[in-house]
Amino acid sequence: MSLDYGIQLPVQSQSTIYAEPWEADAGPADLVEVARAADRAGFAYVAACDHVAIPRRLADAMSTVWYDPVATLAHLAAVTERVRLLAHVAVVGLRHPLLTAKQYATLDHLSGGRLILGVGAGHVREEFETLGVDFERRGAVLDETLDALRAALGPDEYPAHHGKSFDFEGLGQRPRPAQERVPLWVGGSSPAAVRRAALKGDGWLPQGDPRDRLPGQIEILRRLRGDGAPLTVGAITEPLYVGEPGWEVGRRTLTGPPEVLAESLRAYAAMGVDQIQVRFRCRDRDELIDQIGLFGTEVGPLLDGGS
């Protein structure tokens, strides 16, 4: 079983959980060069996150640097050729689904069909309250939003949806997406998120599940899915460094020659994972680009089930 691999882009979101120090002084030019490197190296996707505004109580941990995913991915679509463009994840419950559909259908159209729309329930109460959206109902609203987006991102110029939170028909939107079916990947690892991915999604984006928890989650996904329809199962790997770093990269970081890294990562495929999201420890943009290139040329080819 082969593994696709993608990357959450640096710079565009700078939570202290994962941002490297150099990102604080980086900007659009760095983002473009990293995306181009991933494109050249055969990565399946580049990803951008979504937050509208961060309250002061969370700013020290989350930072307030969160680029808008539609604007960011559209910008990167124009400077890349084949890599797919993933919103990981869009908090679509903050917006009316027709607005979300207009933005992402245009992005898919402009990029020649490279969009993957990852969606999640969100967790920052103040964002919802300030935008006039019920935080407590965000799960139920997301469930309906997925149904509404299926219609609004489908082939019909005049989509229709009739639900408790949203009701529309007779309203035309063009351009339509370039893809016949825009993939909707559901993010989150709570029981509700896993169920949502199994019943309504084309893929699942876990939120930091460690390796030992993934098999159980995947078993639940498969059981709930039931009908045998394809479902792209994702995983976020440990931090990586191809080669011997020569500097302190943290005890959880997987390091070593390509064969060692590939052997470790193939364990994800054995669990039933289809795509992994990788993150590289790095001290500057150039080191990150080198790591992306090494991974694409030396590790990636070994992820097809053999060495």
C-alpha cells in the first residue's frame, strides 16, 4: 500500500505548538518558495489553516498570525503547477455555505481542479460569538453545512438545500468548480468528528492522534462507513528530519537516513492510512526547502510498501 504525503505550510499559521522561530520574521516570499519546493518534490498537497480572529486569552499560545486560507491558497495556486490545495481546516460553520461555496468553487476553478476542502467544527468560542454564530450548536451546524456544501459545490448552477439552519434554491453561482466532486475531508478526532467523517466525508484528517490510537479510530471509521465507499484516511506524523541534524530537534522527532524514516512511516500504511501530513524541524527557510527536497527524492519513493 502506497502513502501520499502533504505538508501544512509554515508562516501562514504560527501557533507555538508547531511554529519554528524563523517563521516570526518570514512572509509571503518564504511561503511561495516553500510551496514551490513541495510542488517540485511531488508532495500531494500544501495546506493552510483557518481562524478569523484570536482572543487575547489565547494569543500567547496560538498567536494572531493566521492567513486567510482562500486568499493564501489562491495565491499559491498561481505559482505552483500540480500540488493540491488543502484547507486544513476551514471552520465553515462561521459562514453561510453559499459564501463558502462561492469562495472555494472559484479557487477550484482558478487552480484547474486542485482544491481539497477540509472542514472542522472550530474551538474558539469568541470567534463564533463575535460573528453571531451559536458556538454550542457548531457540531449540528457543521453536519448540515456539509450537506449544503455537497449541493453548492456540485455540478448544478442553481443548487438547492433545505435544512434547519440553511435554506436556498433558485440562486445561481458560476464559475462552477473544475472538479465534478470537490473532496470534503473532515477534521477532528472526537467521537462526533470521526462519525462525521465516516458518514459525510470523503476523507478524515485526525487532530494529533498518536500512532497507538490510530488503529482504533480507523476501525470505528470503517465500521461506521459500512458501504465500502472510498474514504481517504489521514495521519499527522511525528516531526521529521532527513539525515543527522547535528542540532537539538527534540526527542519525538524522527531522524536518520531515508531508509530508516521510510520504514517507520510505512507503519502508517499498514494501519490503513492513505496520506500522511509531515512536518520538518528546521532553522530557516533554506533548511526547510532542503528537507522537503530530500524527502521527495529519497524518502517518498520508499513509501510504496517496499524499500
